[in-house]
Amino acid sequence: VDPIRPEGEEFSVISLLNTVLRHRWLILLIALIGAGWQAYKASQLPHVYSTEAQFMPKGGRGQSQIQGLAQQFGISVGGGDASQSPAYYVELLKSPSLLSAVAEKQYRIRTEKGVRTGNLAELYGIRHNDPAVVRSRVAGRLKGQVNPNVSARTGVITVSVWAKYPELAVEIARNVLDELNVFNLNNRQQQAGAERAFIEKRLADAQSQLSNAENNLQVFLTENRDFRSSPTLTLEFDRLNRAVASRQSLYNALATSYEQAKIEEVRDLPVITVLEPPELPFEPDPRGGKKKTLIGLIAGLFAGIVLAFIIDRVAVNKNVRSDEFAEFAALKRDAMADLANPFKRVSRVISSRTKS
């Protein structure tokens, strides 16, 4: 056995190798324990099945009717429709409201005990007296089973879904796409309805302003039949005529936007294009046993080396009888004595304080 490195010797690569070689069997044992533990944990993981679906958002309106109307008059009111961005769909796929709707759907799966039907709360065995708690727990579990990703190059959104049974994974993926389409469609219809109501009020105001401008022009022409001979009257005519043209242009734009908003409010076309529907997986996902075993082996080696250095340091301190080790031994004895008889220590402290 190599002699233990004396205190005060500088650290070197040789000292590191000496420590590793001196405790090689301990390090190897801890590494094997770490690898075996990780391998055991991997073997106990249940088999899961994964499926994928790909889709792209459809063009939609691109911008709201209010934005388009404002741009006709040179007014900027922000960018395009945020609901068309891939990031919007990624966040929507993780939203509790959408996942709760998916969880409430009825599912039919084949298990070792036969065919089972029910919603996800029943299939997962989640029960509580408060339905809101059940929905929250199921949505939280489902959130871990749904993994959306966006291709930065193409904008295609991929949804990966895993479950304990292959049929369940496919049904969840299909329901996620269906609820995503319904949720987004309802959102667009509500937005279009709010815009229609707003434009409808604005259209009535524009019609009233147009009528007033036309009446003013009519009164002017009635009272001034030969206005061309007067520069002042000619300028007044031009001003009134421009007011009518401006009010007419605004009214026409509002009328067009109003009709478009009415169409959008009742449009029920799909808002996403499914590029690749989910397919039934035939093989379970790998458990990652080799990778986890290797990680456990590396972690065990590191822990073993650290433990070997601690053992060497304690041994060095014992051999040289350092002041720190002597103090540590005395403090440890006092601590053990206090733990064995805590009341005696308390009475001693009180007595010493009283005397002082």
C-alpha cells in the first residue's frame, strides 16, 4: 500500500493518481452501484408509445378589419394577426383551457384487462371531490405528455404525444388538433363579432356625417347657382365637395369592412392545415437504459473519487495530530455528550450564567 501523502505536500497529478489507485476498489464499487441503480430505475420505467402530428396555420385574414381600415387612411395600429404566429400555437397547445377540453373527451383503449372507455381523469384514476381540482391535475399531467416544437426554417409545428397505450397516444393527438382548431376558430369568430359591432356603430356615424356633408353641399348649390363667377364661392364649393368626397370614401371603406366582418363572424373553415396526421405506433419508446447506466457510472466514479480524497484527508489529519483534527475530535465528543444528555448541558449553561 502506498504511504499516505504527508501534510504540506503540494497537490499534483501524481498525488491524484495515487489517491485513485490507493482506493481503486472503493471507487469501482461506488461506480458500479451508481450504474446498477440507474439501470434498475430504467428497467422499472413503464413502456410508453409516442406519435407525432404536423400542421401549419392557415393564412386567415392576415390583419383585422380595423387595422386594414386604419391603413387606408395612413394610420398605423400595430402588426398583423398575432394568432397566426407559430409561437401563439405553441403557447396555446400548453394552455390549461385547451388541455382540459382534450381531457374531457371520451377515449377507448385496449389494455391487458380488456377494453376501457372514459375521459382521461377516469383512465388515469384521478379522483377528487372538487371537479376543478380534477381538471387541474389532469391538465397538468397531460401537459407533460404533449410536446410542441416549431421549425425555424419552415414554420411547421410538430406535436409529439406520448401515452401508456398506443391507441391513447393517437386519440390524444387527434383531439389536440381538433380542440386547437375549435379554440382558434371560436376566438377568431368572437374577434370578428366584436369588430363587426364596432364597425356597425362607426358606419352609422359615417352615414350621418355623409348625409350632413351632402345636405350642406345641396344648400350651397341651391343658394348659389352661378358660383363660378365668384372666387370666394368657388373655394367654398370646393371645400364642401371635398368634405362630401372624404365622407363618401370613409363610408365605403366602413361598409366593405362591415360586410367582411360579418362573413368572418360566421366562417367555420379550419384555421390549421394538418400536414401529417398522427399514426399508430407499433413499438414502445426506448427507455434509455444504456444512457442512464452510463450516467450512473460516471456519477459513481466522481462520487468515489471525492470520497477517496476525503478519506485521505482525514487519515492525514489523524497521522499528524493537527490542531484542527484535535479540535474536531473534542467538539465531536462534546456534541455527542450533549445529544446523550441535553438537560445536563442546559443546566450547566444556566448555572454558569447565574454565577457570572
